[in-house]
Amino acid sequence: MKVCCKAYNYLFILVFSSNSISNHLSDLYLRMAAQNKNKIDFLLLGRVLTLAKPYKLVFATAALLAVVLAPLAVLRPYLVKVMVDDYIFVNDISGLTMIAMLFCGVLVVEVFLRYTFIYTSSWLGQTVIKDLRVSVFKHISNLQLKYFDRTPIGTSTTRTINDIETINTVFSQGVITIIADLLTLFAVLAIMLYTSWKLTLICLTTMPFLIVATYIFKESVKKAYQIVRTQISKMNAFLQERITGMQTVQIFNAEREEMQKFKVINKEYTQANLNSILYYAIFFPVVDIIAAASLGLMVWWGAQDSLRAEGVTLGALIAFPVFLNMLFRPMRMLADKFNTLQMALVAAERVFNVLDRTDQIPNKGTHAPEKMDGKISFDGVWFAYAERDWVLKDVSFDIKAGETLAIVGGTGSGKTTIINILNRFYEIQKGKIKIDDINIKDYELSAIRSKIAMVLQDVFLFSGSVLENITLRDSNISKDQVVESAKMIGAHDFIMRLPGGYDYQVMERGATLSMGQRQLISFVRALVFDPEILILDEATSSIDPETESVIQFAIEKLIAKRTSIIIAHRLSTIRHANNILVLQKGEIQELGSHEELLTLENGHYKQLYEMQFLQLVNEE
């Protein structure tokens, strides 16, 4: 109640305030969160309400309708009282007809205004969360990859869908409707006191019991809903992870174990819902009993007064049951709406925790050249995913424009990390990375990434056509360009053999295509964007020897006249390299051409070559 009253006082200030007030509200909320948890609700509610700022007129309309509907709702039962006392008993048929027509008119107006109020508040809620989904998705898209490394996909999905949908209730069932119910309560009490203060006091004798029951219900359901939200997040994360990794589950015959885990999570989620339902099952009958007791007291006392003609009229006795229903129904629903509002605030806090994350890639650079030469320089680069747990240690090397650098090393040596920090998926802690002698932090982020193309070992394809997966729905890329690129690297014939050719519908993650086919599509994708810098991350490690010749031809076409970095796995991908960089535990062990490295006594590359590559050369 306290939160809602404060919200009512500042409702229009928050929504119609200047942008500076809205911007500072987020900072104020974060500071208060650290200082006093009990004071967050109002600030959090205010922050949610500011989301409606672009729709000021709609918000004002809904709030105005809430104010108008309160006195209008209590007018109907009062007109019934007037009909009985002032017209029926005096047999005034014409007057009765007029008041009946007024009653019908009030009813029609109320129905129209209530429809408008419900539709307006619901439209406002849906529109606000539509914008919020866009904001959250855009924000998540710009987060560093370490967020996705540490956050289950199911949790992010819950924040973007379930939690944001819950925020909708702040507008459709929350603040405005609660204010409407409170105004209705005050209007009903006022008209009841005006009609008969004695009957009103008799009816209110049961109110303390209702207040106590409502408070207990509100607190109990609040805790139950918090558990429900937590269980939803856990279930979404579990299902997403298991469904994505179902092949692994089936390979290792782990269906039974995973089913047991799911049964535990499902049971906890079901129990959380049952607990919340239990509180409703208890609370609503209790309210009905209290309301019935109040009605019984009113009839018992009012009938005596009416029979003794001591001030309570028959019209009042007829109207008061309607008043009581209008009094108890909002009070019964208010507890539920307060809990709905509280759960929306819990969801909003989770969503804002995502929006308030500051681990985005800083995009302060302004340099955005149309073309790059592709010269790359690493100068004393140190990097750690976790603080001081260095993955790269004082790494320095140069790649001339148009040259190819191959990187070899064992698992965990930092090969993939080098290409991740070059793309600014992660930020380095020490040193500098330059492209064309300009620090990559001075480039506009989209500009630098548009000049770099990557072909990964695990190719990710989206649901959609082959053409859409190649162009990524970039309208600037024509089908003719795609076909030309596919022909250039030898992928056109394979694509045309697919049902529908370039319109063939690829299933999620390319499940209906072979590894080699997915790789060829990724090569066409890289070529059609015409990058100045190309990165191949063990692109042939999972390819069979027959397909490798086709892939090898594609690689030769891709790296021609481009600066290229190849994370090597097979000899065929190293032959084209101008230099080879050997990494071991994040440090450069060797750097030079193939011939130079083979001359090093006890060199790491030489040992690797003799163990793995020499046999392949002899076979050829």
C-alpha cells in the first residue's frame, strides 16, 4: 500500500518528467539497492513507470479513466436506493421512468469507459514491454562474450520473455488498476456514509479481520511467487541445455539420469505453484465468510432500524448489499493485485540487472574507413578471462597486409583467444592491438567487425534458407553476388543439388547438412561480405579427406590477397602461411616461416611437424 500511494503521488512526475530525471533514476536505484533493500520498491516502480514516457497521452487517458470510473461505479446502487425511497413508495411512475433511464444511461457510459480503460491499460502494457524486449535484446547483443560464458541461455531467455511479460502487469493489472480500486473503495465508503452512517459502521466491524487476512495472504503469496519465478528460470535453463545437447545425452545413454534431474526440477516447480494456489484457496473463502458476516450484521441491524423507522430506509437496505459487494470485491482483489505488482517488480529487477550490466564492449572509437589494408600488430598483449589468470602473456607479433599467419599450439594455449580479442569480443588488460597502425579501440566497433570474417570449426546456421544464412538477411547483398561467390570457391554445384537450391530450408544449426556442407556455406558467407581480414579457426579439423580437397580449394580462394589468420590443425592449411606462430600456455615459443622453424634444434614446431605432418607429406 505504501509503495502504491507513493507511486500515485509521483505518477505523472515520473512519466512526464524530463529525460535527465529518467536517466538519474537508474543510478539512484542502484545506489539505494546497495544501501537499503527495503527502499527499493518505490524507486524500482518509478523506473518501470518511466518506460511509458513515449506514450504519455495513453498513460494520462488510462489514469483519467481510473479517476472517472470510481464515482461512476457507485452511482448505480445509489440510484437504486433513490428509486425505492423517492419514487416507488410514493407511486411516482414518471419520475421512476426518468431515474430508470438515467440508471441505464449510467450503465452504458460505465461499460464503455471500463472497456476503454481495460483496453487502454492493456495496450499500454503490451506496447511498453514490446519496446523493452527490443532494448534488452539490443543490450544483450552488445555484451561481451564473457556474459554468455557465465550465463545459461535459458536464464537469458527467461529474462527476455517471461520476466518482461510479467512487467506488463504493472500497467495492465498493477498501478493504474490498483489506484482505480482504491478510488472506488473511497467512493463506496463515502456514499455508504452518506446513505446511512449507522449501517456503514456496522458493516465495518468486520474490516479488521479482512485487513489481517489480506496482509497474511499478501506476504505468503509474495514469497510463493518469488519461488515460482526462480523455478521457472531453473526449468528454462535445464530444458534449453538438455534439448540442445540431446545428441550427447543419447550417445552416453544418459536419458534416465537426465529424466530424474528433470523430475526433481519439475516437482519443485509444481510444488511452488501449488503453494501459491493453496493461499488463494484459503484466502478467497475467508473473504467470502467475512463479507457474509458483514452482510448478516447489516441486515440484522438495518432491518430493526427500518421496522422501527429509526433512520434506515428500505432503499438503503436494498442498496447496501450492492455497496458491500463493491467494497469487498476490490479489497479481495487488491491483495492479489499487490502481489501481482510485487512479482512484476521482482521480474523488473531481474530485467534491469541485465540492462544495468556495464560489461559491454566500449564503442568510443570514431574511425570507420571504407577500406583497410589489413596490417595487424600485437604489442605486448596480456589477457585473462578471469582476473590475473592470464591466458595470453606478453604476446607480440606483426602480420603484413595480404600475408597469412598460421597459429599452432596445444589445447588451451590461447589460439582462439587471439582471434576473439582481435574482434573485440573481449577486452585486453594490457598492451595494444593495431590494424593499419591504428589501435582497434579507436575504430568504430561495427566498422572493424565488418572488415573481419571468421570461419569457425563449429559452423552455426540459423533456421531459414541457404541464401538467408549466407547473406544473414543483409539486403545490400544480391543473390547474383552470392551465386558468384559460391562458384568462385566451388560451392555452387553442391548448393544446386539441394532441394530448392539456394531456397533450401536449413534446419536449426544445419542439422540436415553434413559438416563439409556447412563449412562450404560458411566459406561463401565469408567471401560474399568481401572482408579485408579473414580468420579460419580449425576450419578443416572435422572434414573427411574427400571433402577436404574441396575445402582446400575454397580456402585458397578465400585467403588470396587477404590478410589471413589460420588456426592450424592440418598441414594443408599451413602450407599457405607466410609465418607460423607457435603458442604454448599463452606465450610465444616460436615465430617464423615453415622452413625457418624446421631448422630450430628441438623446436616445438619441428617436433609437431615430425609427429603429425611428415607422414602426410610422405603419403602425398
